[in-house]
Amino acid sequence: VRESGCPPTPVAMATLHQIIPPLPSTERGRTTQIYTDKNGGRMVYCNGTNVVLRSWPGEGETFIYKEHAVQVIVAAVSPNGEWVASGDVGGQVRVWGTKGEHSTKGQYQPWSGPVYDICWDSENKRIAICGEGREIRGAVIMWDTGSKLGEISGHSTRVYSCSFKPSRPFRVATGGEDKLGFHEGPPFKFKLSQNVHTNFINSVRFSPSGDLLLSAGSDTKIVVYDGKEGEVVREFTKADGMSGSIWSAAWSPDSAQVATVGGDKHLRLWDPTAGTQVAKGTLGSALEDMLVGVCWPAANPVSVALDGRVTVWDAAGEVVDTIDGNQGQVSDLTYDEPSRRFVLGSNDGCVCSGTADGPRLQRSKLGKMVQHTLGRWDASVGPGVVVASMDDKLRIMDPATGALSDGIAVGEFMVGLAWLAPDVVVTATSKGNLIAVNVASSAILWTKPLPRAPTGVGASVNGGFIAVAYEMEGPGKELRQIELFTCAEVANGDSVVSKGMLEKHKADVVKLRFTGLRNDRKNLLATSDSVGKIFIWDTETMQLVEQGWSFHTARVSTLEWNPDQIHLVSGSLDRSVIVWNLADPGKRIKIDDVHKGGVTGVCWSSPTQVASSGADGCFIVHDIAL
């Protein structure tokens, strides 16, 4: 056994290749705020506790701001494109840079409730914010100090939207559950309110020219006001078939048109001078097609749907482009060699596929949380990723088309999944069974009872080995056991014979990964546990090859061997990804702070390229210099 000891400090040999972020978080019955910079080159939106600054329309640099501790609701880019202000459910507002190190300039706490909207002034100096504080529901602050510039008052309940008049004299408009408020300054003070709406006001927006102010609400009304005085100019004529709440509104850059989206699942374009609809479009009639946010960055309006899809529309209300992907946390990641595509499963019931160069993902909706994904290792076999989901079924996904097969009912909760042969997978279940399934014929080949509940499973295709990790045997037993089986005939469960127990882990074993892809190297087994330990075993001698790989500080949730069978990549709850070198453990490569919330999946797309997924919903690719 070789003790790794304390290897030298690793040298940075990993280069970021691609980040594909999750789609915007959405909530039924509430506006999703999306903004772009002044030139429309970058979009900013929120997902969970992160803020995504994404090059638009999807190609280019992407940055994930991770400093909020709780759910972020809104983020907006300053007109000069240098700064982002973001607000969360705890009432914290952070101002941070869009370039370089993306450093945080300021951290402010105007109140302790949610921040629902943020708007910059045209001079990049002042920020209007609104939300739900106990006594304060709106404020205007200096961007660099957080000092207040007067008061935003007049509301007695939640304020959902705010807007800064882009030209002097400055005005700030607010809209909420009770009324529209109009404020003048600086310093800002309440001037008047308007009660044209009979239900909540969800969106207020000044025109880019500053001449007009628009409000849209849950009463399906759209109202235009004078931008300087706040007096009502006109109410739009309700379009035929229009119904439900209007969740969001946006002006075109030339102030010539208005776009709205609402509960009737339509994007509508309006002539603000006549107050009439000029075009409309829809994604469909399903609940997920409801449009809950809109902005107008350049030539075309952009909307976000309830399922997170970001869609670009033309002047006739036709879809020009769509960015799809996952909204939720990624639960597992795999690489499919035949199609040369990554496949990731998420806890929002979706399976997505994409390439290392991105910059977009293709989504298939499964409807059940995905537990495991298993790509094929041999290009000669043909494409087909096995997907295990919370309905206790296995499905085959074609990564190129996104098509999912009918489910193969396993009927038990699967704690792991591994290839046993080109068309045969083996899984261990929470009911204490080891089950082999032919995914080509959708047949369960055999079921073998296990002595205790398993925590993980692995298999070696070429070597005929299966490894099952068990829960702690009982009181007084410190070590967790891994049982190694040999399998002489894949289709015959009686040929699965125990070779013995591997004992070294002192915590539950999470992942088990065999090499066995090349016949010129012996079959090795890598195992990881819930306290950050990794061990390497020789399956022939049942002895340790490596122990003491303990540079993760938390649960090692995922492992994968490089095709060279010398390098192993691991991902952990501690946010880091480490590439280990079996030939020289001192040459490990550690990539820190890759995924907020922990790494959930790792895989190799080539001997020098590693992909990872995480609880932050991101898919990230690094180039590795081995």
C-alpha cells in the first residue's frame, strides 16, 4: 500500500473552457425580472442564490456571482455596463463588477424583507429598489455608499416594480399591490399616486425617451402616464382574447413600441401612441408556456417562460431564437462517447445534453427527478444514455435528438448504476437487491438479494467485477464494507459470486468506479466516502494501491477515471474538483470553488478535458494540462 502523505501544493493546470448556466428561476404567479446591459450584449438574471451574467444571445463569456446567501430575486446592469446591483429575499442589495475579478463594491441592507425590483439611473450613480419591508418598501440609494437619497413612500403593502426616469428632471415610479406611486427628486419625495388599476401592479417602466411611464397589472390593464408629471395619458384598448394578469412590460429602445407578457401565455406588442395591439405570439397552451418576464435589449424583445426558456421574438410575434436548458440543480452528469455529448439530469425532472463547446443545452422533459445518468464508453456500441429517475424506472435517451424511451420498471429506489456489459446495467436498490437489466430488450435479467442495504454500486465491463458498498454492519463495527463479486455470465445471476470484503472506509461509501476499459492494465477500483476519503483497490489481490487521498474536506459525491486509467477526477460537496495522478499523487490538480452547493457530477470528454455539474445548476468544462 502506498501512503500519499502530504503531496506538494498543486500547480494550477486547469483552464476554464466553458460555462453553461441554468435558466432563470421562475415562480408561478410572480414576475421574473430579466435585464440586459444597454447594448443588449449581456443578460443578467437570477437562479437560486446565484446571479447569472450571460453573454447574449448565448455565445461568449458567462459569469456566476455566488456571494448571496439566500435566494436572489432581481439583478440589473448599470447603463455603462460596469456594475450589477442584485437583491435577495433577505433584503440585501449587493453591487458588484461585471469585469475582471467581479469584486463586490457595496453591500447594503435597506430592509429585512424581499427586494422585488432594482433600477439604475442614467448617470450610473443612483439605484432605486422596492420590495417588502416592515415599514420601508422602497428607497433610492447611492450606488457606492448605500446612503439614502430621500424617501420612497406612499405604499402600505408590497411594491413589486420600480423605474427610474432616464432623463432630468429625475422621477421614480413604483407599482405594487395598492397603487402607483410617483416620486420626484433628488432628494426623492412622494408627489402623487394613481389608482387606475383595480388589482396588483406588476410592472412599471419609463420609456427610454423619458416622456412616458407605463404600468401593467393583474387586472389586464395597461396604462400610460406623463413621464414628468405622472398624470394619466391613456389606457390601452384591451386586445381580443386577452385575459389574466400581465406580469411584465418593456419598451423598445426607440420608445416606439411596448411588449407585454402575461397569464394568457402571449407576448403582445403595442403601439403606445394609439394604445392598440399590433402583433402577438405564443409558445403554446401548456402551463410551462406561460410568459412571466420580458425585456427589450436591442432589435427584438426577449421573454422568459415559466419553465425558464428564454425566447427572442420578431416584430410579427414569431419566435426567432430560444435558449433552453435546466432550471434546477444538476443531480448527475455523464459523457456518451458514441454521440460525443454530455448528458446531465436535474432535480426539476429534465435531462439535458450538450457539447464541450456549448454554448447551449438541449432539454428533454422527463417529469421526474433524475437520480443517475450513464453514458456509453465505446463508440462502436452506438448512442444511448441510461437515465434512472425517481419513479424507479430506467429510460434510454438519444443524446442527439433528446428522445426518451418508455420506462423500464425496476420498482425499487436505485442507489447507483453501472454498465455490466454493452447493453446490460446493474443497479443496487434500497430494498437490498442487486438487479441486472438488459436495456436493449427492456428485460430484468436477474435479481440477487444483498445482506444489507447498499449505499453504492460499481461494475467493470471488461473484468467481470461488481462492487457493492453497504451501510454500517451494526453496533461496534467501525468500518464500512464493500463486497466484491465476480460475474462469469452476465445473464445468469447464479454466476455472481462473492470474492470477499474490502474494508477501510470509516464512513458511508458514496461512489465506486472501476477502470477496466483497457486490457493492458489491471482492473482497479476507486471508492469515495462521505467524509472526503478516496481509496484505490487492486481487484485481483483485494489490496489497497492508494490510501490517504483526503484533500477533499467533505463528501466526495462523484468519481470518474480518465481513459488512460492513470488519472482520476473527483468532485465534492466542498465545491472543488480534483484530478489525481495514480503514477505520482503529488501532481494532483485542484480546482477550487467550482460549484456553489457542491459538485454532483464529473466526467472526461477527452484525456485532457473534464466536465462538472453542481447544485448551482451549472455545467462547466475545464481543459486540463496533465
